[in-house]
Amino acid sequence: MMSEDIRCFFHSKECTLKLFRPLTIRKLKLRNRIVMPPMATVMDISTLRARKYYRERARGGVGLIIVEGTSIDKFSSVEFVTALSLLSKTVHKEGSGIIIQLFQGSKLQNGEMVAPSATEVSREATEKEIEEMMEKFATSSSLAQKAGFDGVEVHGAHTYFLNQFFSPILNHRDDRFGGSLEKRMNFGLGCVRAIRERVKEEFLLFYRHTPVDWNDRGYTIGDSNVFCSRLEEEGLDVIDVSPSSDDSHSHVEYADEIKKAVRIPVIAVGGMEDPQKGKRALSSNKCDLVAIGRGLIADPYWPIKVKEGREKEIIRCIKCNEKCYGNLIKDIPISCAQNRNVGFE
């Protein structure tokens, strides 16, 4: 009989192979299942500093980079779009795929604050404004495609503007964008539909979604399953499942629930900087890709070190929040207490 040690060795080897198994989505072939998720840097992604930061993560062996959430209003600048083409070329040269997350905030270009329904600080967004936002998502995606990106990700998570429309707690509208689950899905579905109609067939379309509401009176995992299935019907390629910081449920279990409802690839995020967790998530088929956030800030070469069996050499994120989140709330470029080279690559 095979000894337990030998059995564990081969199981670990198999799990590692799954982590580094290529994945083709439409025409893009990712070299592995490791994703760098969108994380704010305060670096301005149109600058050389940001290009060097993202290039270092691509050199470290990550399969796909999702560039941090970027306002759809920024794409009105020709100079900005031109700078983005330099970023996509830089990352592609190092062998990684690259998409950009598109973000619609609650503040309009004229400075007005809007929300799905009126609050103490925001007025209710009009149907015309919502339609204009969907058009901007489509236009921004088309420009990102021209700038050489492999795709875009619609930011519909974390109680930000788009996610608010999906929440019955925050959305009290009685028009086609609020009320029933069907109507609360319309803004997100409309963004995806508008983008898919505007871009080329090979261009990838991701959607980041928080699977359950922050309040038990909000939407459920069942609601999210319906939504994600409908997104797939509209031409979505990947669901990026991004739970809140609530630790009452395993993040990968949420990804597993969504995966049961769709046929397209699903990204799991949360705790995946532990190589064993990422390997187990993939080997148990609970997700198709794993996102490693602060772990890749601390050590851009995490993928190469895991692939080569040098896990003990990984510079670990200790979740101190000192130079990443700490700098973020000060509105200065992020760095890392574990790796002082971050931001100065």
C-alpha cells in the first residue's frame, strides 16, 4: 500500500499543477490560475511609477492582472487612454493578461451626489442618468480595447454605486431599476449588455459581485445566483466573487455557490495568499481562478516561488495595514511594511 506521506506528496503535487494549469477564456490563454485583483494604489495608473509597479507583478508570474478600479469618466481624456496603452504593453511583455476594472461612483462630474434612492446626502439618480452611465461603461470598454487591454471588469461589489441598485435595503425605486429582483438587476445587466454590444467578440468581460448583502434583510446568495446566471446570458465571461469582510462564512464557499449556478469561470478571493488554501480551492473545484491581493503587494514573486517549491521564501503579508490601507486613507501611494520596494520598483 502507498504510505500516507507518499499519498500526501502526490496530492500536493497535483494541487500545485492545478494552480499552474493554463486557462483559455475566449482567445486569451492565461499561463496559470493566479489573479491579481483590483487594489487601489493612489499612484495614477497613467504614470511610469504605476507601470513599474504592475510590471513587477507580471514579472513575478501572475496569470492575470486586474488593474484597480478606474472611473469611467477618466476615459474622456485622450492622454489618459494613450497612457493606458503603455501599461497594457508593459504587462503583456512580461507574459500576463491584463484587464481594467471600470468604476461608477456616487459623485457625478458636476459634483452632485446621487444614489439609487434619495438619502440625507444624495438625491435619487434619474433614469436618464443611469442610461448615460451604461453608455459610458460601453464607451470606456471600447477605449480600453483600443488601448490593448484584454478585457474589462465592471465593479458591482462592496456596496458601491452599482451594487447599491441590487440591494433592496438601499434601492427603493418604483421604476424599471428598482423594486423586484428582476428590476434591481437591470442596471448591472444593462452595463454588461451595452459593453458586449460595443466591443469585439474576443474582448473579455468580467463582473465583480458581492454574493450576499451586508444586512440580513438584504439580498441572498440565491438572488446572486439568479443575477450571475443572467449576467452569463448577456455575454459575461467571468464572475469575480468578492465577499465583504464578514468572516462568518468562508469566502471560497461563496464562490462555490456561485459556480454551481453558472458555466463560466469563477474567481475566489480571500485568504488565498496561503498557497495551500488556493490549491485546495482549485483542486476541490470550488472555483476556477484564485485572487491574491495583499500577498502580491508584499511579494510580487509569490507565483514563481510557489511554482518552484520555494514557499518558505515568500515575503508574507502580515495584515498590518500600515503601508497599504494606511497610506490609502492618507491618500498617498501605497507601499508595504514587509517590502519597502513597493511603489519604488
